[in-house]
Amino acid sequence: MRSASSVATLAVILVGVSLPAHAASVEQNQAFQKQIFGRTIAKNRIHACYKRVYDAPHLASHPQQNVRTMTLLVTGKGEDPAMPTYELGLGVTFRKSGSHFETYGSCGTIGDGTPQGGKANVVNCGVDCDGGSIDVTLKNEKSVLVSIPEGARIWKAGNTSDDEHDESRRFGSDDKLFRLDRTQLSDCLSLTVDDDEKPELRKGQ
């Protein structure tokens, strides 16, 4: 469990992220939701879980990649149907450490990264406490691409210290882009900081 102060900080960040001027249309958001969640967001929040375990041959061929496993929880909220919000939790392990690390961020809207918009298949997320950025791009109905171009602030999972250390140095020079595949929601149970969400993930919601 994260400390009360760190959860409060996360809540402030999630609310405080400003939206880009080229917010996606309702149709673009719905198309994005159908692909990443399998259905559109209603009144209740919705989840998707993606995961990758890199095997020994892959790591041997990518000696500068330190990430051994990565798990991504994407949560969609539709209190305002015209402007849904997306949040993420990211869990990683590294080849030289048995510890699990995590980070969280808010993704205010979707777009393709260009001023005029276009294909709404990218969600841009800011890690809380100015911890960098993570982009999630739809690859197909079963996979996403996670981009961490400059690394991201991470901390040991379950850290209860108010002074959480930045472990971003653990990312190697080849830890920039990852393909993750859809998996069951229960694989992402450890990534929710809200105990009320755990039953939802167990039910596949």
C-alpha cells in the first residue's frame, strides 16, 4: 500500500493535468475505447491490462535493455462523456533486481501528437510529481506500444515512505519502446491503489 500522503499527491496530479487544445472528438474517444477496452466507457470506470515477459533470448539480443517484465493497467473514466479521462499504472521488474517497481500517471485526452489531430490512437500520460512522460499507442486489438523516451520516475512497489526515491536510473539505453499484449485484468491487481477497484478487476470489468 502507498502512504496516505502519496495517494493524495497522486489524486492532485490526476485532477490537475491540463488537457491539450486539440481534444479528441466523441467519435475518436469511442474508437479508442473500443480498441483498448473492448467497449466504450459508460458511467462506471473501465479497465484494460497489458503485459510482457521478456525471455532470455530476447534479453541476450538486447543487452542494453534492463526491463525484464512490464505490466500496464489503463483505466478509463467517463463522468463527462464529452471529455473522458484515462489513467495508467505501470509495473516493471529489471534483469538485475528481484524487486518490483511501479509508477502512475494521468492521461487527459487522446490524439496523434500533431496540432491538427488525426488518428486518435495515442494517449499521452504525465507521471505524477514531474516524473516524465509515458505514451501509449494502439498497435492492434491485442497489443499496445508503450513509449518511455526519457525514462520515468519509478519507486519500489508497496513503498510506504513519504520520501519515495526516484529509481528511473534503472532504465537502460534500450528501454524506450515496449510492445505489451492484452492479458486478464487480474494480472494488474497489484497496480491499483484503490481497494474498491480490486473486485472490479477480479470480475473482469
